[in-house]
Amino acid sequence: MIIEKVYSPIFDKDIKKDINNSPIWKDCYHQDDIPNEYRDINKTLYCYTIKFDGVTPIQVNNIEKV
């Protein structure tokens, strides 16, 4: 099991109900891969702390606005 932080401009308050079909996966990034457009302007991102089993997300531990 691995715990990763996933960043997305999409806020999904119901992600814990259906993590695999959450809309965040359409536009999400690892911290090192966040595009400059998000860094240069004050665009809101949400940080999802997610536990993975391999490449399958299995649990959301935390959501915070950054």
C-alpha cells in the first residue's frame, strides 16, 4: 500500500462514496507534475491524500484546499 497526494482543480465532496469514478481523475496531477498555469496564477487546487493498492485507489484519507 502506498499513500500519495493527488492535486486537482476539481472538488469532489463525494469521492469517498465512489473513489474510482470520481471526476478528479479527469484533471489530476502529482505534486511534481502540476502545470505552470496553476503555479503562476492563484488557481485553487485541492489536495487529496489517497491510499493506493498498486495503481488502484482504495481510500481517501484527507482533502484540503491549497
